[in-house]
Amino acid sequence: AVRPNPAPAPEDALTLAYGAGSAPKLVSQISGMSLILRKKSLAETLKMVRVPKELAELLHAGLVPALHVAASDDEGEVREAATLALSEVARHHSGRERMLE
């Protein structure tokens, strides 16, 4: 039997690919237009930066510049989450190297 396509995800849903494909999309959402998606992507980033393999993928996708942009966001929650993520990134050698580039 043929199944109908699932309903499209809401515009404020953070949908990520599995594996290495998730990092570029997540990083792009950090500085995206939607406030809700910026908050959700930063919350997910805070989880991922604690895992070295995921941190490496995020750094390769341009995490540090995206966090610098988010750290000067108009929304206080976004600034706070970006700052927390930057401090977590700084705890790792590879993160510090990217911050100094």
C-alpha cells in the first residue's frame, strides 16, 4: 500500500540531517532570521559541543564565526546561549585554535 507523504514540518521546527550533514544546517540556523530557530539551534549546539566528534564537525562548518554573530544578537537569550557555547568551545584545544584564526 502506498503511504501519503508526511505533513510538512512547522517553519519553527529544527530539523537536522543525520551524521555530518547536520552541522552545516545547524550552524546556518544560529545566525538565521527566525528567533525561535536561533534559540533552538543554540540549545542543540550546547549539547553537541560537549562531544568531541560533533564539536569537530561544527567547527568545520563554521561554528565560531556564527557564535560571534549570535553573541551580539538583539535577543538576550541568544546572546547568553552563544556566549555559553563559545566558553564550551574554548575548553577544547581545537576550539581555541579556531577562535584564534
